[in-house]
Amino acid sequence: MFHSSKRRPPALPTTRFVPSSTQNGSTGATYKDKSLRPPSIRVRIQHLCTRPATLLGLFLLVFVGTGWTLGLFGTGSERVRLGGGPKVVARDWSALRALRAQNGLGGPLIDEKGVVTPAREYNETVLILCPMRNSIEHIWHFFHLVSTLTYPSHLLHLGILVSDTTDGTYQRALELADERQYSRKFRGKRMGRISVFQKDFAAEQKAAGEDAYVGENVGKERHEYAAQVGRRKLLGKSRTWLLNAAMVPEVDWVLWVDVDVVDYEASMIERLLAYAKGDRPSRSERGADVVVPNCVWKTYNELGPYDRNNWIETPESLKLKAELAPNDVLIEGYKDHPTHRFNLASLVPAADSSTVLSSHNTYLLSTPFPLSSLPSWPPADLTLPPVLASATTVPETLDLDAVGGCLALVRAEVHREGAVFPAWPPVDHQLETEGFAQLVKALRRSAGSHGADGVDPLERRSGRGRLLGLPRYYVYHGLYG
């Protein structure tokens, strides 16, 4: 009987049995038993979160995450830095020398006109060394410049020694070293090794009754004449300590760089190596044990001479040295105490850099640049070196008798043979880098037959014991660094 009531009819009875078919042949009979329905996602999540195994897993995840964040375990930078295991290192220098003589290994070089000489095989390790003291304002830029170098980063080692510092330079050096080696930013460009050391020397010098430099080592104060002997003693100890701590068998060349050098060419290492190996394109050139560019100061629109420790002896300077007591020390660059040496810095034009530097390369002096255009040329009361006496333009290279530490590339075997940085007593009246230069000449030049200039002809061709200056190639130093 049909009812017209609008009320909903009562629900059909439910059962756990679902017949495969009804009397009229239809399949999939409807049913309303909720226990037969698959559980919803919400129910599944609730069930999963209440399981003991899930709760234990969540606890372990929170514990591990907290420990990782706090550096209790995991791969934090300090743990990675201190990690590693024992290994065997072997190197046959005799076999290596024969290999180099056969292959003539070198790197790319950009010449004065911007022409790139293609690279040959890279396989030589360069150790960059830098002593620092109260250098917090320079250290980030120092690391930045190193990261711009085009030499393969895996063949670069970096060694830093911080001494007598009060401004947090050591802690900042560690932070930047960790960032350079472990952060994603430098993935694929990490260096072969970075070593950061801390060792104070001033207090030990003072306690021993020696001349001790206790200044802040910043600004004009560090260049006062009265501070130089004590300061150079401290620098000599710092450089030698750093060299011995950072030198490893893999190193082929050592590049000394001041922390307050503000700019240099990205391909600077390749260029210096080309001179050191006598591998300059389109010219016959012998190599050198030490190569130094001309270190100048630079502002936004001016430049001028800075490092005055790259010099050549003259008859006047040799006469002065003959009259000195054995422990007298000569310091360059002070008008009240002239040494009468010819300085590489005397070949730097004091002019607007835009009118002096090559338009192709802002690190190269325009070629040719007439010597007559230099300020105060020729130097008054000074005998010029023979190579300059007849020259009309600034030469590309100049043999030196001493070098400074602003930036210098040194053949590693020179250091391994004993050429370090004397702190005391002086070597031929010189300390630190200038004393190092005297050791290079004494250790690397044989006592056999020599030419008119005191250099053995065979050593002249190989560059053994040679100190080479590059008057026209610039690296830039801070004005009051």
C-alpha cells in the first residue's frame, strides 16, 4: 500500500553478510554497517600516533635534532676539523724533478694585451701563508680575495698564524675557515687544506729582555722607526713558526701574502709561477727562487709606492755596511737613516692610475712607460744598477738583493733547505724577509766558479738563488695598513 507521508522511511536492517546477488539479480547490495567500512585517514593517523613505536621514534628524532643543533654530535665544523685518521704520505722529489723537466708543467697566463696563454697540466700545490695581528677589519676581505683566485682550489693550501691579538682575529679566522671548507656556498671549490694557529711572541720577547713590539700593529703607529727592530723580530718569529707548522710534503710553492693587501689579479698565482719557472710566453727567460710583484698603495683614484723592502745593493750601500757593527740592523724607507739602496718602489709612478695602468689589465703598468716620467728620476746621489743605467723605460723584470713580505712567491725547496726568517741575530744586517733573502743567496748559490756578478753560470740559467722583482706588475696594499 502506498503511503504519501513525507517522513523518511525507517532504515533497512543491516547485516555483516553481504549477499553476492539479490533475487532480482542485482549485485553489490547496499549496507550500513560502519564496521565494514575501511578506516578513514583521520582514524589511521590517530591510531599511528598512539602506537608506542611511533612515540619512541618521535622522541629519538627530537633528541637527535636537538643534539645536532647544539653540536653535541654529528658533523659540526669543529668535529670535522678535528676528525680524520692516520695515513701514509710518500713523495720522491728526485722523480718529481725529472717529471717536471720532461713535461714543463705550468698554468694559464694573461699577458699585457689580455691574451690568454692556455694552461698546461695542473699538479703543483701552492701554500698561501699569512701572519696576522689585530686584523679583524681586514680578514674577511683577505678570505674573499683568496676565493677569487683562478688557480685550482684543491691545489691551494692556506695557513694563518694569529699572534698577540686583542680583537678576536683568531676566532674570526676559524669562522671564515670553517665557512670556506664546510658550507654549501663553497661546495666544489674547497681548498686542499686550511690551517689556523695561534701563538703569542711579544710577552716572551719582553721577558727575555729583547726588543719587543707591544703596539696594536695598526695604522701609522706600526711604521714608526723606533718600533721597527722589535716589530721585525716578532714578524720573523711569526713567519718561521707559521712556515714550520703549515708546511706539508705536498707543497711545491709558498705564497706569502699580507692580510691587508686589498687587491690582486685573479690569475696572480699563474703569472708569478710563469716568471718563477722561466715560462713567459714569447720570450727567453730563466727562472727564479723568489718572485715579488711591486706592492703599491691605492685609493679610489691614486696609487703610490708601498713596500720598500724590495731593493738592490749599490756601491754606496755596500760602503755603509762595511762600517757597521755585526748586530746593527738596517731598516729601509726612512729619510733620517738612509741605506743608499735602489728600491723597486722607486719605479712606481705617483700619478692617477687611469693614466698609468694598461687598459687591458689594471694590474700592469702601461708598456712602455718612460723612466723620465717618474718623479725624482734619476734618484739623487745614488748609483743606478747597470740594467737601469742605460734603460729608457721601466723594465719588466729586475734582479733584487732583498725582498719584502707584502706578497712573495717562494719555491718550497728554498724553505726546506733552511731559508727562514731570522729574528735575531741579523743576517748581513737584515731581519725577517730581508734576512730571509740573504739566506736564500747564501744557501742557494754555490761557492764554485762564478761570473762577474758572483752568480754561477749554471745557476743563472736555472734561477737558483735568484730574487726576481716585477716593477711593472702591481698588487695593491691599503694606504695605512
